[in-house]
Amino acid sequence: MPPSVGLLESVLRLVEKVDGGVDSQDVAGGLSVDHQVVVGAVKSLQALGEVIEATQRSSKHWEVTGEGNEILEQGSHEARVFKAIPEEGLPQSELMKLPSGKVGFSKAMSNKWIRLDKGHEGGPRVFRTVDSIEDAVREKLQQVKKGQSSQLEEKEKNELKKRKLLTEVTVKSYWITKGSNFSTTITKQETELTPEMIASGSWREKKFKPYNFEAMGVAPDSGHLHPLMKVRTQFRQIFLEMGFTEMPTNNFIESSFWNFDSLFQPQQHPARDQHDTFFLSDPALAHEFPPDYLERVKKVHSEGGFGSQGYKYDWKIEEAQKNILRTHTTAVSARMLYKLAQQEKFTPVKYFSIDRVFRNETLDATHLAEFHQIEGVVADYGLTLGDLMGVLHQFFTKLGITKLRFKPAYNPYTEPSMEVFSYHEGKHKWK
């Protein structure tokens, strides 16, 4: 909020009374207002032209800290410790329980106000060594409080600063003097030249606020993040918080081998038809596959293995070579798991991906030829279905969805499989 005209004129009247100039801190004291309010007034007056001249300067002074003010009221820590010790002494263990015990004991020992008797049969005991003391720390702080810090030596002030009883404060202020157009009356400056002023000629008698040609213009309206990208960023952040590593998904083109065969989808499956999948004409075929893994995949499809009897058909490399637009990001997961299996020493991993996939769908209000898929893979020994449910529960909880149900489901390529339902508070039903 800009300073009022009354405050600006009060500042100008104070400047008028003083020959040579005045410090903004003295102005604040004279007007009984906060110094920052005066600083704002100075800047407003500078904007009016040559009304005043203001030069910024800085000064340092010492201030008593909160702990220092406590000492002003109650005495220094060492003085309080001294007063707490009776003539017959005090067990050291009890002395240390006092609020000022630890610091006060150390300082009082240094001042030789007290002594420690370790040979006392009841345990170490503290006794006075003098009848009375002078609390020099408190007296020095009182001098600073009265504005007499100059009477203290720098060494004394630095010792109090080291004990966090004093702090040196740098204050920035303005030295204010009269400008070439000085006046104690504020004339409002016009900010806009109107057609009416030009027509009547009244602009000749008016004062205009200088234009700031360096000021930034109004930011033009521009684009914003797509809602899908915002959601994608939110999902990515959740996965990263859960300790997952993002998989590289920058390959929209994939071979049928990694997209279908490595996931043990049979070559005669309807999803591998042109009605469901986009096939590439150039390049139509992929040629580089890990030969040992290719043979194992072929064997499981044709003959079975690992507890499976396979599909019992003649698996063909020609089908596996066909290039497509990937129908899911699981092809990337297959590549990552194969890469993981090549390590000499297995290390547990957690992978995730969020990216586009493509299906040859009939376009309507709820179907597009491309959409985004979220996928996660956790590889370790001893994992159970409960671990998967826990990961899913944590993911949805971070999204703000807490009421969940898990239902067994059939999926020919994952076993066991399940579906997740959440309770919709608005519609009052599970979806």
C-alpha cells in the first residue's frame, strides 16, 4: 500500500526544518513510525521528480539478544549459579539440573568464584570461594541497552557476541536532502495523457509522472500444460517417491517379438491382426534379436517349459520380425527384465513407465488410436501377491484414493491377476 499524502508531506516538512539533510531513521523517530514506512515514503518522493535527493547509507550498532535480555532481568548464568550455592555447598549433580547450571558452572569456575570438591563422600560437591561477586556481564549489557556500547572495548563486545548475548545489526537508511524542485506540498502527477487534455490544452499546466521505458510489459496470454501432461507429471512423481526408476520408452516402433512373443502371446492371437495393430511397411521387419533368448521363447511357445505345456504350434521367426507401433509399454518391461537377467549378480529393482501406445481402434467418444499406459515392474526374491497389493495401495493412497477393494480376475498372460476398485464418494458406489 503506497504511503499517504499526509505522511509524504510530514516527511517534507521535517526535511525543510533541517539544514544540510536528515537521516531517515531520525525522521522515523520524529514521526513515531516504523523506519520501513519512511523508506517507502522516500521512494515515493523520489518518483515525483527532483523533490528530494536521497542517498542510501548503512550503519552498524549493537543490540541485546533475547538471551541477553533474560540476563538483564535475572543476572548472568554464572551469577545465578553462584547465588544458588549455599554456604555448605551443593552437589554438582543438583547444580547441573538448574536452568543455568552447565554454562554458569563453567563460567563461574573460570572466574574462580566456586570450586569443585571431588573427594566429598557424598559425591562431587561445589562450594563458593568468595563472599560476593560483581556481575560484570550484566553491567556490560546494561551499557549496551542504554546506548553506551562505545564505552566497551571491542574485545568485550566480541566476547558477549560469542556468548550470543549481543548481536551486531546493520541498518540501511537514507540521507535525505532538498531537491531542485523541493516543495512541502504534494502535487498529484498525471499518469496518462488523455484526448481531453490535448483538446483543452490543460496538459500544459499538469505535471506528468515520468514513463519507465525499461519496465516489463504485460505478459501476453500463452499456452499452459495439457491436463494429460499434468496428470503424467503427478504419476511420475509418485513413482519416484516410492523408489521406482523410470524405464526408457522413447521407441514407439517395436518388433512383434518383444511386443508379443516375449510375453508369450501366441502368433495366431486376434490382437496380432491388422484390425487391432498398426503394422509398418518401411522398415517392415526387425533383424536383431538375442539368439539364445529367441530360441528359448520359440521352445516355450512350441513345446512348453517351466511348468507350461506351451501352445503346441510351429512358431515362425517371420511373424516375430514384423515391426509394429507398440500396443503396450510392456514390451519395454520385457526388454528391461531380459537386460536384468544378464547381470552376473542379481540386484532387486523397481521400474515404471508412462508413455503412449497405439491400437487400431475405431474412433469414437471413448476410443482413440493412441493412449497412455502406466506400468510398473518389481523384481526381487520372495515377493507375494500381498506385496503387489501393498504397492498398488500406496500408489492410490498418494493419489488421494484410500477406499480400495481387490478382486481376483482372469488374464491369460499374468497369473495371478486381479482388478482394483475404488469407492466413488460422489456417486456413492464402487467403480
